[in-house]
Amino acid sequence: MNKAICHALVAFTAALLVSAGSVRAADPSDLAGSFPLGVYWPWERTEGLAKRNGREKWAFVEQCLDDLKSRGIDAVWAVNLGISDLPGLAQRMAAREMKLVPALGELHYNVPERRNNWDYLERESKRAIEAAGGSPAILAWALCDEPGGSIVGEMETFRQKFIEWGAKQPPVVVTMWPDSPIYAERAGFAAVCTDVYPFFSAGNPNGPNTPAASQSWYRRQVQMTVGAARKAGRTPWIMPQCFVEIWGPWKYDEHLDAVMLPGAILHWRQPTVGEARWQLWSAIGAGARGFFWFVYLPPPEGQPEAKPYVGPTFPPALAVKEATPLYAPGGLLRPDGTATPEYLAVAEVFVALKPLLPLLKGVVPTDPPFGEVSPPGWIGGLSNLESKRTFAVLVNDDTDHAQVLKVRLRKPHDVRDLRTGQVLKRAADDTVAVKLEPGDGTLLEEP
């Protein structure tokens, strides 16, 4: 199942209308106290990558989990995981105090023969719940990957039945951006999780294809997710982008980067290091309360024998005429298990966020408490209602260059940078200066 391809025809379609409907309240075992810093792991790639690297499957998995843990990543959304592998993964994650969202291959609802097949779903759901054995690693159960708005009623029935069948943790789904408000309003899933992939290839007519357009679109979709979640009393999660997608032939080069071969077309491009940082800080500033990066593992092998793409989705001029390196492998990892620069940047932000999570859990967007920020900065306000603290998230929208951003203060006072702990002294013109790396961000509060 390639969930990314499904976005090609919806990225700029009109948002679906959300029809009114009442649903049963979300299960009391909700996700309001969670803030996963996670990755999306296509389980079907695991064995192929293990073999490529001369490792036994579970030894490879343990190596990956240790690496994730060491880099501040504490959660995994494992898609296409088989029930037979669930106990082994859950046990290994529990031992590392990590959280798991199993998206089991046997339970994906949007397989046609499973729709309304409650006998099958009850049998497999109970088998999955029994296989988990009450593992403390389970954060939530993913019942479907990108269910459309047209089946929201069936998905809500599945959610309710899954709890009746014995689940102790809340069910969730990940939805595409037009469907997230529908699921927030008409279903009781504990999280509103949207996959937002903003970086389309240059000239691609299927989505935002310039850095500025991609930034605007991403920020708008994250804000829509947070707003829909807040209105419905749910927890907003975001699935950001770190992958490439090639239609047609491609291979890996000696550096294990993807190379497009003649006739191939690039659909999504891999974000830069600055754009990886920027996705996280922009979503934090909008009020997101959890992340699962798409995608952790890259494909084990290229597809050099694939036919050149022919069809109406892309103009023929986008097809490359010679081998074209992309300088990216198509995931956070390379096929040999080494980290990409984007992965290191994501991990750096996650480590910075760890001590701030008690403050960020339960936040809601509010007006920025200070004032305006100089270009190319962006500022968002957040309020933690429980602690009665209001603060600002400052983001460098320049994803290529470090910038010194000036924040104009409404009131004359100093400001504390919560990321570094430093107090930033107010200048005579009632501004504070904050230096941020490309796409980076921080939290500011009155001391």
C-alpha cells in the first residue's frame, strides 16, 4: 500500500463539505496526555532491508529501535505490521519505554472485502488485542490508512466495535487533509491525525511546487487539523514529509541516493534539512501535539526495470531524459541504515522538545503574546490552560539561511528563550533579537 500516491489527485481539490452528525464521545482512554515524537515505519520494508544489510530481521529491528531511542524518538506507527509480529515488536518497544501505534495489515478497513464484514473484523481484532497481551507499549490502534470521507460512518462503527471487542487503548486513523475535518466532526477517534506532504516537485501541477507555496499550504493544513481537533475535543497529530516519490524507473547510486532514470517523473521531492526542521516548528506553533514522520525506512531496492511513466497526471515535459540524482534516499534512513541529514535535523528538534513537552501537552492556539516579528520570521501564540502560561513559538521561515529575527514587544520587558533558558534583553526600541538556524524555531515567554 503506497499511501503517498493517494495524495496526487487531492492536493488541490476543493475540501469536502463536512455534514453534521452526532457521534458517541471518544473513549475515556484518550490521547490528551500524549505527545508522541515518532516515525511511520512501513513494516513490509523491514525484512528486505535486514537481508540487504546481512542481518536477521529482529536484530535489524532492535538496531533501529536503539537508534530511534538514542535520537529522542519515542514512538512508532508501524503500518502493514502482521499480527504474528505484533508481540515481538511490542515487547521490544516496551523494554525501551517506547510507544507503538500498530496499523495491522489484517485490520485495514479500506480493503473492499472487509467493509461491513464484522465477523471477519471481530475475529481479527480480538486476535490482535490478545496478541498485544496488554503491552504497555501500545499507545493507540490504527484501524485504517487514509479512509475517505465517504466511509466515515463505517469507520465510526468499527471504532465503537473495536472498543467493545476489548481494546484498552483508543483507536485512531490517519486521514488526508480534506477528510480530517469530517473525521473530527463525525467520528470519535481520539486523535485527528493528518498526513501533510507539501513539497511537490518543481512544475508539478498536482500540488504546491515552489518553496513559498509549499510553506503556505502546509501551515494552512496544519492549522485546519488543529482547529478541527480543538472543536471536537480531540488531540491533533501531524504526519510530516521526508521522502521522495518517483513514478517510473529509478535506482540507488553508490551513495545510496535515489537516481531517476530516463522516462521517470518526480512527484514529491525530499525536503531539505531546513525544511525538515521547519515542518516541526511550524506545526508546534500552530498547536500540533504529536508527530509521526513519513517515512522512516526507504525502499530496500530501486525499480530500474519499471516502464517510463505515461499518463495524464503529469505533463510529459517533467520526464527526465538522462539519469538524474536526487541526493536523497526516499526516507529518514538510507538503505544501509545510516541517518540522512534530514533525520539528524528531526532528531535534534525532538531532543530540544523533550523538556518542553509538559508545557506543550494540552496547549491551544492563541494570539501571540508579544508582537510582530521581522521577515522572514513567523510567530504563533500558544496557551497552556492548566498552567495558565501563554508563550510564543518563533519560526525562521528561511529554510536555507540562518537569520537574526527581531520580535517587537507590546510591553517593555525582557523575554526568556525556553529552549535555551536564556533571558533575552529588551533593546531600546522594544525588540528582542533571536538568531535561528535555517527553518529552526524556539519558544519565548515573559520571565
